[in-house]
Amino acid sequence: MTGFTSTIFPLTDFTPVASFLGGALIGLSAVLLLLVEGRIAGISGIASRLLPPYREGGFAGRLAFIAGLIAAPFVAGAVTGAPVVQTVSSNLLLMLAAGLLVGFGAVWGGGCTSGHGVCGMARLSPRSFVATGVFMTAGFLTVFLVRHVIGG
């Protein structure tokens, strides 16, 4: 393994096959949701429609979609026999601020990375290209600042 490492940012493995297969499954699920339900696979939109006020139909499908997201690492661990490793900050204030910023950005941008970056760009939506450019730039700047300016 090579790459940047610190106590905050551990090394990650280069996994092109698993990454390709994961991306293909995300694309397949987005296409199936669009074909079957006529809906874009935007996670923030699907999750928000689980909360009141409840919208017309499809509650069980939305709940199953979110449950699948939550269950996926457990299923992967059970199938492969390898633990799924996910590093989460122990800084609760940082996590709260990050969650609020992501939620605000998803509402303000009219969608999230999955809705704009996966589905919107695939449909050649100009709005999604702008939104994806904005959140990718914000992500790059955040990583740069945390790793090289703030410390790491």
C-alpha cells in the first residue's frame, strides 16, 4: 500500500475490481429504480420521503432501499467472512457539523451525490453537472485543507 498516511487518514487499499463491481451494482440499481419506479436514486430524496409529511405510495420500497444501504456491509461481511472496516471520527462536534453541512447542501443543491453525480450526470442534466462540480470541488478543498493546512 502506498499513499498519504497519518493518524487521522490511514492508508487505503487499491481495489480496482471490487470498485468496478461496486460501481456497476450502483449503476444497475439506479437503472432498475428508474425503470420500475420512475424515480431517480437520490439517497437524500428517498430518505426524506420516509419522514412526515408522507407522500403518495412507495413507502415500503423506500424503506427497503434504505434498509439495504444499512444492511449491505453486514451482508458483505457475512458473505466474504472478512470484517468491513469503516473509520469514523470520534469528534462528535465535527461529525455534527459535517452532517448539518451535508444535509444543508443536499437541500440547497436539490439533491445529493447519488442523485446528481450518478443519475443526473448519466441523464446529461446541466444542473447535475454544476452540482457535482460544486460538491467535488468542496470535497477536494476540504481534504487539502485538513491534510495540508489544518494538520494531519
